[in-house]
Amino acid sequence: MIQSSTRPADISRWSNDGSTDGTLSIIKSYVRDRPDTITCIDIPNGGSAKARMMGLGAATGTYVGFLDSDDYLDPSFAEKMLAKADETKADMVVCGYRRINAETGEELSQELCSKRPSFKVSDDPGLTVTVNSALWNKIYRTSTLSNAATIPSPPPIAEDFLVQTLFFLEPEGSVVFVAEPLVNYLVHPHSLMTSVSESDVQPTYRAMADVRQILAERHATSDFIEAFDTSAFLHLGISLNHALSDDDSVNLPETIAACTEFLDSTCPLWRHSRYLSLRYASRHGAAYQRLRLAWLAYKAGLMVPFLKTYRLAITKLGITIKW
């Protein structure tokens, strides 16, 4: 985890979550070099959620950010992100990123590098649907993030999405964008999203249901809940089923049917979401138009061939479609 006040030099709390490589010794060397600005929190392996909460509890800066251990930042990340935060008084600043092949070092693509207008969640919660849910290309106002509810049982996948959803309940400020690739995200052939198993599904469903309940308890607006249900379709109906489709032992039609049953019972607004209407998608760009296409295919019972075509584009044609 990294944190900062409005001065780029004020970094950071580093959490070592039970690493078994040389991470701890590297962090300790940073502490020796800059004991006034760097603190190491060394805990047994308790998962990323616990590590983040420990770091957040120790954070004293105005803004806080999170970085996965195998990714790395552009040297100008803190300066540019904090300048944007100062300028706009935002609660969240989002930057673009590069996707890097972890084995070859080849740059695969640049994402979120086109200009996007800032927005307030309260004005249009639907605009949260296509804000990528990763925590590592953002900085958050520390006080806002600290006030957000926590997930009772963090799931093995989609945790970042749920953390971000609970954050979006809180901010009065805006979400703003820096259209530059300031984070280098390393893509591993056997990353989590390409090694999802059926055993991960039910814990993820339970966590989704927990967060849906929190939204009701915290009196989220109907618009916000509809945006959550739409995002739940994106993360379960598309992303989770896509990850599972890589496993030949998975009965994909049955898995999709179970997913549909869960969405209908727990996040029912996905079916007729205004945020996937032709009018809304046309007004808000390609990401919503792609999502609408997948939504129509899903509701028409065509998700199996849709996912097979999607995987073919990725594995055979070298095309990556970002949802």
C-alpha cells in the first residue's frame, strides 16, 4: 500500500502479508533509508483484504493508494495523481495503465488513456459501471475510504469490485481521471482470473449478497442499487463465466444457469437496467455499448457461443476486449 498527503514526497506504509520471498528484506531496507516516511507492517498471511485494512488503519495521509506486489508505478504517479486531486478536490482519482507481458516485458496495450469527464456518483451512479474495479490505478481520499463499510467475508474473486462499491456509497466529491498510463500491470499466463475454479463461485455469490444487503441497510438510492446490479452482471455474468469457460471440466450451460438464478434472486435489476438501454449506451460510449451487446446475448441464451467467440479472439487472434 502507498499513501500520501498532498505533498508527493510524503509516502508510505508498506504491508508485508506473510511473503515468502525477499519482499520483507526489501521493505526493511526502505525503512532504514527513510525511517521518517516509510513504515513496515509485517503480518502473517491473512489475504489482501486484511493487509489493506491494516495499512489503511496506519495511514495518516490525505489520500491512499494500493499497489500489487508484482506491478510497478511510473515515477510520476504520485506527483500527477496528487496534482489532479489538489486541483479537483476529488474523492477518487483514476489513471490509465499499461498491460505488460510478465514473461517477455512486451507492452500489450494501454487502457483508460482516453480523456473521460469527471462525475459525482450521486449525480449518475450508472457512470460507476465502467470504472475499472482494480484498486491499484487509483488514489482514494483516506477519510472517505475509512468510513466505507467492510465486506463481512471477502471473496476469492471480485473483491476489488465490492470494496469499490462500498467506497462509492460514501463520496461527496467527484471521481476524476488522469488520461496517462501511470501504472504498469503485469499480465501473468496463470493469473487469478485465468485460474478460477468452481469452488470460488459460491463464496463470491455470498459476498455479493452481503454487499447488496449492506446497500439496503445504508439506504442506498434505487439508482445506486440498479448500478450495482448492472455491475454484478458484468462481474458474474461475463467476467466470472468467462474465467470458468477456460476449464474444460466445467459444465458451462449449467454454470450460466446458476449464475442467472443468482442474479435474478439477488440483483434483479440487471435484467431491465436503464444503464444498458440503447439510449444510455449510445450516450456514454463504447464500453457501455459492448456491455449492452453482451447483455443482449446473455438474455437471449447465447452466452456459451458468445464466450467461445470471446476466448477465440483472445487466444487465437491476439485481440483483447475490455469490458
